[in-house]
Amino acid sequence: MRTVVKFGGSSLASADQFKKVGEIIAKDPARRFVVPSAPGKRFDTDTKVTDMLYGCYHAAEQGEDFGDLLKSIKERYYEIIRGLALELSLEQEFAEIRDNFKNRIGVEYAASRGEFLNGKIMAAYLGYPFVDAAEIIVFTEEGNLDIEKTDIRMKERLSGMDSAVVPGFYGAQEDGTVRTFSRGGSDITGSLVARAIRADMYENWTDVSGFLVADPRIVKNPETIETITYRELRELSYMGATVLHEEAIFPVRKEGIPINIRNTNRPDDRGTLIVESTCRKPRYTITGIAGKKGFCSINIEKSMMNSEIGFGRKVLQVFEDQGISFEHIPSGIDTMTVYVHQDDFVDHEQQVIAGIHRLVQPDYVEMEADLALIAVVGRGMKSTRGTAGRIFSALAHANVNVKMIDQGSSELNIIIGVENRDFEAAVKAIYDIFVTAAV
């Protein structure tokens, strides 16, 4: 067994957190490849090291004295080193950082030093070899990940190694220029390492015990999802559920490697297992609920539109010409409704209406704003009768008016449109009927 373990910033914010991580790694001998993030917040009013580095580099760019700012960053790391009783000096690394900041080497280089330095500490603490991500993660000159070159380089470097610490979040162009991922980059690094070494498991350790069935800001103490498929995760992530960076899924999915989301502060919790497919029956009919506010609908009516060849294409052409992507298109014999992000649409609404009239000569066009979309996702829905009926019943009891319902042929999810003001009540009602009532 070979397991890649990635630890988020909150898991490595202090020496005490490092010790928890050390215990987690020592508990399973398969955990031999470690991807650390930069130190996060130690307490609510604290500042993440990455943000401190941004501030320090900004001062350097402005020609200001950044010595005190860099000194405070150094102290954060030496506080961890002292707490772990390590004989480790980072003086050479900080001297190089100071010189590169003076030379204004680049903000992405500055941001990457948080993971780089934490990787040095982690390698010393575990006694594992340190492998600089800049040497094995390849970016193009445009700043995009070259996933195939990265995979080749990683396999060459990591083959034959029994263990390694690879800092997350960054890599480099062929000329050595450091580049960073847009966000959640350590998740992506862990996934790339897991693919390269053909890991049996990719464990992503953070400060939550996996994915929750619903947003805890809406539903009090929601249940944890035990097992979720990549397809279900894709649907929920798109509609706003966030724990794992979406781009971190694809490298491991290609190799069939499962991902386990775990909680550093509650290591005995099983967390959420993300898999390609599974025979495990879901605990509830639904796997999860997620949604977003801020949509509007454009309802187009025209008698016998269903027999007019190219009608839908022409309508969507109008939106494309204005640079607007659509979310959902429920339709009937004489009606077609297009749901779009309201912020993207509002400045182009009159051009869209004029374009629709010009291309398809509708009988009527009507718009409605301030709508929310809710995705009810679950592989168990396919084999369960009456799922849509239970959703409508729950929403009716909560006095929520349904504006739209859309179900794909996969029967994996049902999309429901409601008014923004009914969003929270709708999520609670759906959770209660499928989860609370089933407990």
C-alpha cells in the first residue's frame, strides 16, 4: 500500500498541529508521500503565512523596507521549529528570499515560499527526503499546468523513492520561473503525486470531517457523506459545495485512485471517500444538497416552436454572441426558458431580447430575476420511486413556490429553481424530508 497525504494550512499552523500530523503519518506505514500547505491561521484573528508573504512582497515592489515583515514571517517558522525541537536552520533560505524580493522576482515566487519552507520543516521532522515542487511540476509560459510533462518528470524523480515531502501549490516553467496554481493548489499537487506513484489512496487532511450533506450555515449539524462518486461530487461542487479543489479530481480519477477527505483534529473520523463507482448503498436516498443564488430566467414563448428546426440553436446563439453562458434550459411544446447568472446578464439584457426577436420572432419574451438553483444529488435516487414527489411535498409544506424543475436522463440529480428569498427554507425542507426523517 502507498498513500499520499496532503495537509492543509490549518493542519500545519503550529508546532502542536505538526505533532498531530506526525502522529497521523506514523499510525499508517503506507503514508510515505506528504504534501504540505503553508501555515494557516493559528486562531481566528491570525494571518495566514501566504497572506503575510503577499504583503511583504508588495512592500518590496513599492521599494519600501520589508525587513520587519520578513522577520515576522521568519519568526512564524522558527516558532514551529522550536516547538518541534528540531535542529534546523532556514537562514540560507530566508537570505535567498530576501535577495529575490529585492530583485522583484515575481509575486508567484513570493506566494510559493510558504509551502516551500513548510516542506523543509516537514521533511526534517519526518526524516523524509525533500523534493522541490519547482523541479517536478511543469507550467507552460502562459501559466497553465502541463500535466503530461509533469507526470513524466514526477515518475522519473519519485521512482525508487520510499518516501518524500513535496510542497504543494506551486511548480515552475521550463526556464525555472516559479508559478502557482490559482487556488487550492496543494490539493492539485497531492493528486499529481498520487497519480505519478500510482498510489492506492490519496488522503486529503483538512479541518472538516469530509463533505457534508448540506451547507452547515443553513442546516444545523448536517450529516457527513460517507461515500460519494466523482459524478456526484462534480454536480455538488458546481453548485457551490467546496471542500476539494475541482481540478484535483482529474489526475487521480484517470488512474482510479480513491480520495479520502479526513479531519486532522479528529483523525478517527472516517471522513468522506470519493470513488469512481461503488456498490455501497448510500445511507440516504440523496447524497447531498447544494445551491446558489443570483440567477434569472428568460422565458420565450412561440406557438409550435417545437416543429421549427434550429429554434434552440438560434436562441442560444444570441447568448453566445453576448458572451453569456447558460445554466439550464427547461422547455415545453411552445416554451423555452434559459437560466443564466444574473450578474453576467444584466448589462446585456436588452441586446439579448432584441437578438431573440430578430432571430426567432417569438410571440412573447418574459424575464424573472432573483432566482436560486438547488441541486439534489444522489446515486440512490435512480432506484428509489417518488423522489421528485417527496421534494415537491417538502417544499409545499415549507410554503416554497417551485419556479422550475429539471432532471437529467442519468437520474443522478434534480435541479430546482426557487426565489432567492426561499433558498434557505427550501434547502432545510429537502434535508429534513430525506435525512432528518430517516435518522
